[in-house]
Amino acid sequence: MTAGRVWPDPETTALNQRLAPWRHPQVQPDVLLVLAATATAEVEGISAAGASAASRRYTALADAELLLYGPGHRPRWSLPPLPAGVSPALISWVAAQALGLRPLVAAVGLQQQPPFPHLRLEACDCGPAACLSSGRAMAPDRVERLWQRGVRLGRSLRRPLVLAECVPGGTSTAQAVLTALGLPVADLVSGSALHPPMQLKRRLVEAGLQRAALGPDPSP
């Protein structure tokens, strides 16, 4: 062992190799914004991504238009009233402009089809997911099809990818999935509201898992 020599840590070396494309000055990352909808967002009090259940049905489209075209564009879907304040999409638009990023949008299970160019990952008539409290928010075969399309998309990547989403009710859905996998996250998952409705989220998740009857070791 040579005195004063700092040997490279294998984990650090592997991490640096994975980050190398992000640090290359001539490599511009791709940005994919995934839009989706779930009836979970229509539960009263569950989300601040729109002042009412009806307005939350088109929050994702409004956010996407703002990200793609900026605040000076006259949108087809105006942002619904947001109790929490300004849409995070405005911050994302500013960041994308500063970094020279050009987002691409993918649509999954929306009630209205986007009026702008987008990737369609499934048929238009699939519609939003059901409320997670039902225990059957999405049929397993639909989940499998979307998963496989995501895998194919990932294998086709040639540059780093910034993956973004706009799904009103999405943090509640994430909480349900993580809880089903055995992770104690009931007090750790945030949301769109300044003070997320933790008790309401917990009740919806508990009802959904009870009805789903997944057993002690469910398949992801």
C-alpha cells in the first residue's frame, strides 16, 4: 500500500460512470412528461391540483400546455383555480427554457385527448384509473401492457432522460403502492396541498388494500 494514495471506492466509480452522460457538455437530456388521470383525484379534499373534482379532470392537460408553450400562449385548457397557488408547471417551464430542454408528452388514461402532439401509450378509450379505494384501480393486464411499453421505451433511449409526471391523485396512488409492498409510508408521502390530508389518504389506502386482498407477499 502506497503512503498517501487514495484508492478509488468501487461504488463511487460506478456512480461516476452512470453520471458521465449527464456531465457531458454536448449531451442534451430528453424530457418526457407523462399525463394520466385517476378517479382518486375526484375524492373531496384529496388534492389541491384544482379547486373541484371537475376542474381536476383537466389539470394535467393545462399543466402540459403551460410547460410546452409558456404563460404567453392562449391555452385550449386553462389552468383550473389552484388553492395552493401557482402551478409547479410554471417553474418547470422556466427551468426548461433556461436549460434549452424540449419536453415530449405521453398520455395515459385521460378523459380528454391532448390538443398538442404527444405519444399515445394505450387506446384513447381506456379512460382514467378507478379510485384506489376500490381495490381495482387498474386491471392487471392493463398494468402489464403499460409496463412493457415503458420497458421498450427505456431500451430505445440514447441519451439521459428527465422523467416528469402530472397525475392529480398521484401521491395517494404512490402511497397505496408503497403500502401494499410493505413499506410504512403513511406519514411520509406528501401531496399538492400545503397540509396534505394524511388521514384521508390513509383511509382510502386501507379501504383499497382491504378490498384488493393481496395477501402478505403481493406481486409488484
